[in-house]
Amino acid sequence: MRVKSKKVDLAEGDLTPMIDMAFQLIAFFMVLINFAQTESNDRVKLPSSQLVKPPEAPLEFPIILHVAKDGEIFLGGDSFTAETLRVGLNNEIAVIKAEGKSVKDANVVIRAHKDTAAGDVQEVIRVAQEVNLENFALRVKEDRS
Amino acid sequence: MKIRNREEGQETQLNMTSMIDIVFLLLIFFVMTFKIVELEGDFSVRMPLAGNDSVAMDSTELPIKLRMRADELGRLTSLSLNEIDLGQDFDQLRGNVISLIGTTTPVEGDDGPEIEIDTDYNLRYEYVIRAITAVSGYKDGNEVVKLIEKIKFAKPRR
């Protein structure tokens, strides 16, 4: 009987290494997690280029336009077409002007899907030009191969 | 004394189960929300509305014209730089740009050459980015050599 009770004691394994590993994994994922990546859109797959580098400083007053493959434009959660985009842009410009800056300080970041028709992107630029926006950034994925 | 010793020895064993439960919950949360961030960068294009800008009218230098043609599926069929046909070769395009601007040293400020990209409407955007990559510079080891920094688009073709 005594021997049996000793066996019960042995069955409690040492959990320390497992907890160590679990904490290490948690620390790893916590460090790498990036909540700030909210400006991406599931329907946009960017083209890639070897020449671009991630910007050192974030752009001032960015207006981020997502252009999906079928030419649909997303601006701040709303969906637009090239014809109706002007309304959305005017709202953004109103915000920028309320902060005491001019339209020319704004940066239009165009995140277009790689298979979008180039003409659709040109239409987006044309509409933005018509509301006096003039700084554009064509966002692409960095290709490090 | 003997009884006390025994009791103290037994009390030091903590119950780990609840902590491990929480730790695994946290671990699963972070694993599920984990997403490898792809690094992104920008090609900057400064394009005021044509006609409003008097500076552009003063410029004596005409922009280099790049024409891109597409088939009905949006694939690239031909490139031509200032009416010189280049086929579909982006390396050749870069070579021609280097010979056109005459130097491979980077040009500072707003005085650099300008290129106007005139593309068919249905050409895939990816090819436009490849063309912009080819004309705006090349990689020499880890250094990026810049060629043309001023890029603009022609009117969209319908």
C-alpha cells in the first residue's frame, strides 16, 4: 500500500518547463503582433516592386483609397465608384481644412489591386485632381527577392 | 513539530491548473491574431491638375512619353518610349531611359526629367507599377540608383 501512494506522488509531473515555453511563446506573439495595420483591405492585393522602401516618417494627412480589382473604391469603410468618389473626398478635405491646413498638404495614398485596370486608377487620380488634391502616393509591396 | 513540518511541506505545492488555462488562452489569442506584416512603400507622384500650373507651362523640356498597350485581357502587348518600340522588355526600357537622360547620377529637386505614362484603359495596374519601377531607378547592390522621379499620367483612355 505504501508503494502505491508513492506512485500517486510521482504522477504529478513538473510543469515548469512547459509554463516557461508557453510564456516565451506568448511574449513572442505579443511583440510581433501589430494592431496598427488597420489600413489594409482584404480585397486589395498590392503589386510589388524592388525599389520601394517603407517610409521613415508617416505621410501627413493621408487619404487612403483602396481600389479593388473591379474598380470599386473604398475610403474609410465606405464604398464608392469613380463618379461618387468626389463626395467622399470632399468630406476628407473638410476635415483637413477644419484642422487649418490646405488641400495641397494632403497626401492621397492609392492602394490598388495589382490586377485593377490602370484606367480605373487614372480615373481615381483624375477625380482627386478635380478637387485640387495633388500629392499622390502609389502604394506597393516591398519585394526583397 | 513533526506535524507542522508536514503541513508546511504540503502547502507549498501550488495548483497550476488555472494559470495554465489562462496562459493557453492568451497563447491561442495571440496565435490566431498573428499576421505577418508585409512591408509597404510608396511611389510619390506629384500631379496637379493640368492647366492650373503655370510652372509646368514654362518648362521648356517636354516630358518623355511612355506608351503602354494592352490586349483585351489586360496583358501588356507593347511598350514604346518616345515612339521607339521596346516590345515587352522592362530592362530595355530602363536602358533606354538611362541613355535618354544621359546620366545615371541622381538628379536633385524639381529639375529632373519628367515622364508621362500613357496607358491603355484595361491594362493591369501591376504592369504600370513595373514600368514605374523600371523608369524610376534600379538597384545596385543595396543602393537604389534613381533615374526619373517626376512621373505623371496622361489622360485616361476610354
